[in-house]
Amino acid sequence: MKITSVSAMQVLDTREKPTVEVTLISGEMVVHASVPSGKSTGSHEALELRDADGGMGTAIANVEGEIASLITSREWSSADEIDTALIALDGTRDKSRLGANAILGVSIAVQRLFAEAAGVPLWKAIAERGGFSAAAPRLYLNFMNGGEHADFRLPFQEYIFVVGGKTSEAYAIAQDAFAKLGTVLKSVLKSNFNTFNTEIPMGDEGGYSPKFEELEKPFELLAALVAEHSGTSIAIDAAANALRNDIGGYTLIGKDYTPDELRALYAGLIKKFPFHSIEDPFAETSMGDFAKLTAEAGEVIIVGDDLTVTNPERIKTAREAKAITAVLIKPNQIGSVKEAIEAVQMTRAAGWAAICSHRSGETDDTFIADFAYGVGAHGIKAGGLGQKERREKYERLVEIEKEAEAV
Ligand code: 2PG
Ligand code: MG
């Protein structure tokens, strides 16, 4: 493969914050890729390069400068070969020299080019690259947004409706359930606040963000939706880094919890509601508390996100500690498609589930949908249905379902 042109531009994500979009040209093929951006980040994530004013000027200059010089300088035989060269060119552990956003934008675009050159759909090229059996992931839909994504109107960051099975059917169920939740919330909020202003605020990820003083209320609402549809369940991303207080514990709706008390709270919720998984139940520094919860969670999956940050070394440490039973996979936490694939392989080797995820700041790029299907992920987390950029990921999976029947 000979790449003849490499360019980048600044685009705005769903939070209207700058991010980077890359364009690559090889012969008659033109591909684009844009990179998402997180808000609740783990401290070990690869570095997203931003200028002092928040812009992408330096990241773009790196793509069009050093990176372009390297990748237009010769012929390449695989996407892996280019990713390896990009990682070496950067030379840092956290991609802080060139920026994980600059490198990942190129890495995703390169994967697209090689798929197109081979004449296969993107998900199939990813499956072949990593030796995976492609399969439809469960949909993890963030129906109610809280935590940092919604000014802490709800304590946990994500209240998720999980639906498995054939994607087209799962997506139809999700649409129905999301609309129903909207109707229910309108009536509940009206009676709660005795007001006629029943507009429901939305959070960063296209889910509703109501305010409830009762911790269990969102779970009661989700459980009512689950009761209507078999094969559905509840998940949360507690994103507990953001719940830490300064006395060594956590604070939820004004109440302090020690780590043991928080664990007891989760145990009670698991008992009472149809839970499928809990992500980041404790802060990223509390591997031991993760392990204790995992040991007593039974069938409920405990997911590492800020804990593991899609980083092979962090996944290895979590494995030794038996801290979790699933890893959230976010390509921009590590900064290349090659390493994201390795993180999935490592997760599988531990006997754990891989759940692929968007970020709270998204673009219209649907790469994560092809990635989740290509690696045969346990699930994909792509937000609520109140934002186009979230729906597009699920809709891409419905398209893939049809492609997979045809190829
Ligand atoms: C998370 C993500 C995505 P952010 O914590 O799992 O839902 O949020 O992109 O802000 O890290
Ligand atoms: Mg998370």
C-alpha cells in the first residue's frame, strides 16, 4: 500500500469541544477517521494532545508533519506495520509526544484503507487482523446519565439498559424502551416537583438526566422496562473516581460510604434488581475493593474502565489481583488500533469479557461499532438514544447485521 496524502482538520465533538479528523488518500481510495474524547478519564490513559486553548493545532501539525512524512515515505504491507511504526515514532509510553488522538486518527484511517483495499467490510478486516470470530455484541444503552456527565443530578455516571440477541431486534426493543422511559419520567417528574415544567434534561451521552433524591429510583424505572422484555437487564457505570470524598470513602447524594459500605450497597442492589454488570464500582486505585466485590458478585460482571484503561500492563495487574471479570475497551485510551486489538486478546486470555465503548465526547465516526462486531465483543456501550452520534453506532451495527448475512 502506498499512501499519497495525509491531512487533518479540527472538528467539534458532541460537547462542542475540538477533536481531530484525519483524511488519508491512496490511489483512488479516500478515507476519513475522527477521534472521540472522554471526560471521566483514568489517570493512566494515553495523552490526548490539546493546545492551551483546547484546540487541536499541535495534534494536526503532528499528523501533517512527522506522521505524514513517515507514512508517505514508503510502501506498507499491513495496518499493523504502520501502527508499529507510529508507536515507535512517538517513542513515549503514553503517546504524549505526538498525541494519542493524532496517532489514533491515523491508525483508524489506515485500518479503513486496508479494509477497502482488500474489498472487505471494516468489521471483517478487524476480525481477520486479530484472529477473532466476529459476532454481534449486546447493546449497552446509557438511558439515564449522571455523575460527571450530568452535573451529578444522579450519583452514578451511567444507568444502562442492556439488550442482547439479534441487533435489529435488540435496537427495536431499545427504541421502544427509551421512548417509554421518557413518558414515565415526564409523569414522575411532574408529580415529584408538582410543576408543569416537565422538560427532562439530557446528559452528555444522549440519555435522560433526571434528579432523584432516592438512590434506588432509577433502578426501579429500569427494572420496569426489563420486566417487559426478555433478554434485557440492568448495568451501571459508577465511575467511582468521581465519587471519592476526602475521608477515604465515597459520597453519593450527600451520604458518605466507606469502601465496605459501598460494596454492601452494590450487593443489595444486585440482590434486588436484574443486574448484568457494574463498571468502575470503586476508584482506580482500589484494586483490592474491586477484587472483593468480584468474589461476591456471582453472575454479575465487574468491569474495569478507569482501572484498566485498555492498557495491557494494567489488564495484567488486574488479572493477577482477580479484580474484575470484564474490561472496557476504548481505543483512544491506548491510542492505536493495534494495541486496542491486543487489549481484547489479553482480556480474552484472562477468560474475561470485552466490552467496547464510545467516549462521552463523540463524533459521527462509527468505527467502534465495526470494532465491537469484528472482535466479537460481549457488548458495546454507545450511549442513549437522544443524540444522533450515539444512535449512529447502533444503526451501523444493524447495517453490519445485513452485511454479515451477505458476505
Ligand atoms: C466511561 C465513558 C464512556 P468518558 O466512563 O465509560 O461512557 O465516559 O468518555 O467521559 O470517560
Ligand atoms: Mg467508564
